[in-house]
Amino acid sequence: MCGIVAYVGHKPARSLLLEGLKRLEYRGYDSAGMALMDGSLKVTKTVGRVRVLEELLAQQPDFEGTTGMAHTRWATHGEPSDVNAHPHVDDPTRGHRIALVHNGIIENYAAIKTYLADRGHTFASETDTEVLTRLISELYAGDLETAVQAALREVTGAYAIVVMSEREPGVLVAARKGSPLMVGVGQDEYIVASDSSAIVAHTTQAITLEDYTVARVTRDSFRTTTIDNVPITPQVRELEFDLEQIELGDYEHFMLKEICEQPAALRRTLKGRIDVRDGQVVLGGIAEHARSLVRARRIIFLGQGTALHAAMVGEYLMEDLAKIPTEVEFASEFRYRNPIIEDRTVVIAISQSGETADTIAALQEAKQRGALALGLVNVVGSTVARETDAGIYLRVGPEIGVASTKAFLGQVMVATLLSTFIGRRRYLSGEYVSELLRELEALPERLERAVALSEEIRDVCRTYVERENWLFLGRGHNYPVALEGALKLKEISYIHAEGMPAAEMKHGPIALIDDGMPVVVLATRNSQYEKVVSNIQEVRSRGGHVIAVATEGDDAIREHCEDVFFVPDIPEPLQPMLTVVPLQLLAYHAAVLRGKDVDKPRNLAKSVTVE
């Protein structure tokens, strides 16, 4: 969602904060702003991209200081506008000159706003953030940290905030509940940010703030307390990636870079986790819970968006390899329908960031009802990683593109490893597992061949890119891939697309097919191949144009399709990790050909940290 970066130290803050905002752009936003302190508090904010803010600041040579904060906003309360952008400041007539940036939603802001209005406060914006700023100002009595603690005891909702006051130069107060925030520890300087990508250029050490934690930071001091002023001893950790990993390099877009990184990413995911000779999967993060997993009666996967599609693949894998009844739930719906959690239920939360608000809330509900909670996440130290009983990291490296690609493959790979880990302890023979692991070991090389289809896919895409309605069809393990392909096309090219089981088409959606409509069909050699070919014929008889993803060597499929992208042969349970790659590339090239901003699609955020 929104991005926060703040600095206190000895360097000029403006350029450092702008650099941080640019590294946070991938999170999604509609406006940007900055506040600096140099004797007096200065604030500049605007609708639009960070470059617009940069141009405004270039016209203000006196906009300087060594303490400051900046923000990119993704609108929740109030439309995108200059006045609704962050930072927000208190009523200038009150003399405190407090500024605040905020990620999250203050749920009881209306009641607080009424209280403050009765005490003479006026409001310039439509935001819940301005209400919190005025509340801190109302409670301020000379100590910013104390005022922030007191204010946060009165609010409900999610927040990551940074606050500063003209009356306390060189002081930043940060706090977090339900929305990520960390503090980078430098040499006589600190950087507060919602994401390590804004920190890694300046330090490799950081402190991840826990919920209900308040941090007071100056150039040469740092302390953390609860909102009730109970001291906390924070843990400093090393950041998991370096600056090079979040640089664009020679690629035009981060999405293309991350698609091309997938073979190397999966090699990292697999490293040290498979023993082909002995037919064993080695997952240290869940080893102490192996007995509980083997005895599980039911598994529930939780996810949203792309993570939900990975969970759906995980459902097929878990029932196929481990023979455990498995369900997939929208995390956003799970906790609102009084879910049944029986004895020996395992709940597995999937999230790239580990900060998805709906997934965290659903996970907490499942734990409260007695489930064993596992997490499949990419970001070390994230909330999901801390909230679960155990988990497995994806190890795919930072993902900057809003449309997830390599994280999806990492999620499916880890779900495969987990299913095999459990299955080997239940029903699978060592010989079968050894053969499956050999196939996994060879997968990165096969992925390289799939990625190499990029130019061919771009050329085919030119034929269909102006069509506004597409269908994606798949069966079995490839059904969730059809959903993921449709989602990718919608996310970044703004083409309307629907994914569905191929057989479901006859039960209504076939009415949508008209002359020349692009229909993408996952038609690899598997147990349902002949049925998929029949579905293709149904599409073509109604004028649809079929773009198939098929198995290398299947030349017969050509006579049923207008276009075919061939991927290497691989066992059916592993096919989603190959068949999704052409669909990622199809969406990417469609967006580029339509002139869209691939890495910053409209209205979207990388990590949805509010409900």
C-alpha cells in the first residue's frame, strides 16, 4: 500500500527521502509528499508521481534539513488530492506544528473527529490521518513521544506512523500496529521505512517494529516502548538482500526482470531442501511439527489474489501427494463466516509480503480456534512469519513488480515441497519421491526454455492486443493457472479476462465467445488432455481463436489452434510452474503494446495492508 520513509541524521534529507520514495513506488500510490525540519517545519505535497514532487521541490531551494519524512499515498479515506496527500499537519493556530505520515486505516476516526471538533479543531482534508494528527496535537504537552502513546491508546484500526514536531527538532517518533514499519540503523543516523527497499542503500541492519510499539529516534539515540510506555528491547537483524537485487539493471521493467529471474529464484528455493538420492525433502522450519502434519485430518490454505491461486495449486498437490483433505479459502471471507476448525486442522497462510491484512487476520482467527498455523512467505521477519507456529520462506528474492510472478512460482514450489514432505511420511515411496525430486531439480533449466519464448509470445500478442475480452481455460492442476493468467492480464493491461475450468465454459460463459475472441487454453499432455482438446473444438466452432500452451513434441495440437506456445514435458503435478510462464509473458507484452505502466498499474498496491 502506501510508502513511508523518514530520516534523522547528519546528511541532507531531501535527496535521501526522494530516493527512498522512488524505491517504494512499486507499492502503489496516487500522491506524494515530504516534510523537512530546519529550524521550522516545511511541507510540500502533490497528487501524482514522485517525479512531480521532485519537480516541485526543485523550485524550492530552501527546502532543506537533516530531519524529515516522506510518503506515497494510496487513497482510502478521501479522493486523491493535494490536500488529502501526506504529510498532514495540525492546526497552525495551536502552535505545536506537528506533522504526520500514516499507512493504514483509523477505524474510529469519525468519533475522534467529532470529539476534536467539539474542542475547536477544524479539518482541511477528508482523511482519517488528519484526525490522528489533530488528536496528537490535542494531547501534546511538550513531549511528542508521550502524546503519540496517549493518542494511540484511543484509536482502533491499523497504523504505521512517523511524527515530528517543530518544538522538538531532530526527533522522530514512529509507531506500528498492523501495518509494517522498520528502523534502519546507521552510523549516527536512522532511517524509518515501511519497506527495507528504502533502507538497503544506506545500511544492512534494521529493527522490525512489533505491533503496539513506539520508537523515539534522534541522530544519536533510539528507544522503544509499548503504547503504555513499557520499555522494549528490540532485536537488530541483517537485511536479507542487497541493493543490486532491487535495481532494474538492463531490463525495461521490473516485471520482465522478475519473470526472467524465475529459474535462478527456484534454484534458491530448492537449495539444501531436497535429497534426491534418499528421496527426502528437508524443511528445517517445520521439522518439529512433522508429526502433527502427518496426523493432520484437514488442511486449509489461506490467501488473496495470486497467493490464492498458488494455494489452489497447493490444494491439488496436498490431496494428490499427501492424501489429506484440503480446502482453499479467501482470507478476506474466512474469519467473517464463523469457520469450523476441528481437531488436527492445519492452516497454511500464503503471502509474498507476509503483511497482507486479510491473511493475517484470518490466520489469527484460525490460531485462536486451535489450528496449527504455518506460513509460506517471502519476506523474512514479516508479520505472517512471526504470527505462525512454523513456516517456510520462499527465498525468491525481493519482488518489486506489482503483478507477482516469481513469488507465485516460489509459493507453488514450496507447496510442492511441503506436500511431498508430508506425503513421504504417509504414503509415497522413496523411489517415487526421488523421481519427483529429480524433476524438481531439472525444473529451473526447463523454466529457462519457457522464458525464452518471450519474443514469440510478443509477436502473437500483436494480433490480439486490441481485443477487450479474453478467456483462460484449464483443467486439473492447470485450472488455477488459468485464473492466474486472467488476473495478470487484467492487472497490467486492463483487458477484461476471465479464467475458469475448461468444462465450466459450457455452463454459461460459452455465450461470450464471438468471432475472433482470444481464448487461452492450457493444453499440456496430462490426464485430461483429450477433454481439453474437445473444449478447444467447442471454442473454435463458435469463432474463438485459441492460443494454446502445450507440451513440446505435441505437433498434433497445432491443427486445433491458431497459435501454440510449447513448454517442456514435466509430470502433471509440476506443470503449473511451467505453464504459468507463457501467461505471465503474454500479460506483460499485452500491457507494453497497449502503452500501460507495467510496474505501476492503476489502483493497485503491491501489498494490501488494510482491509
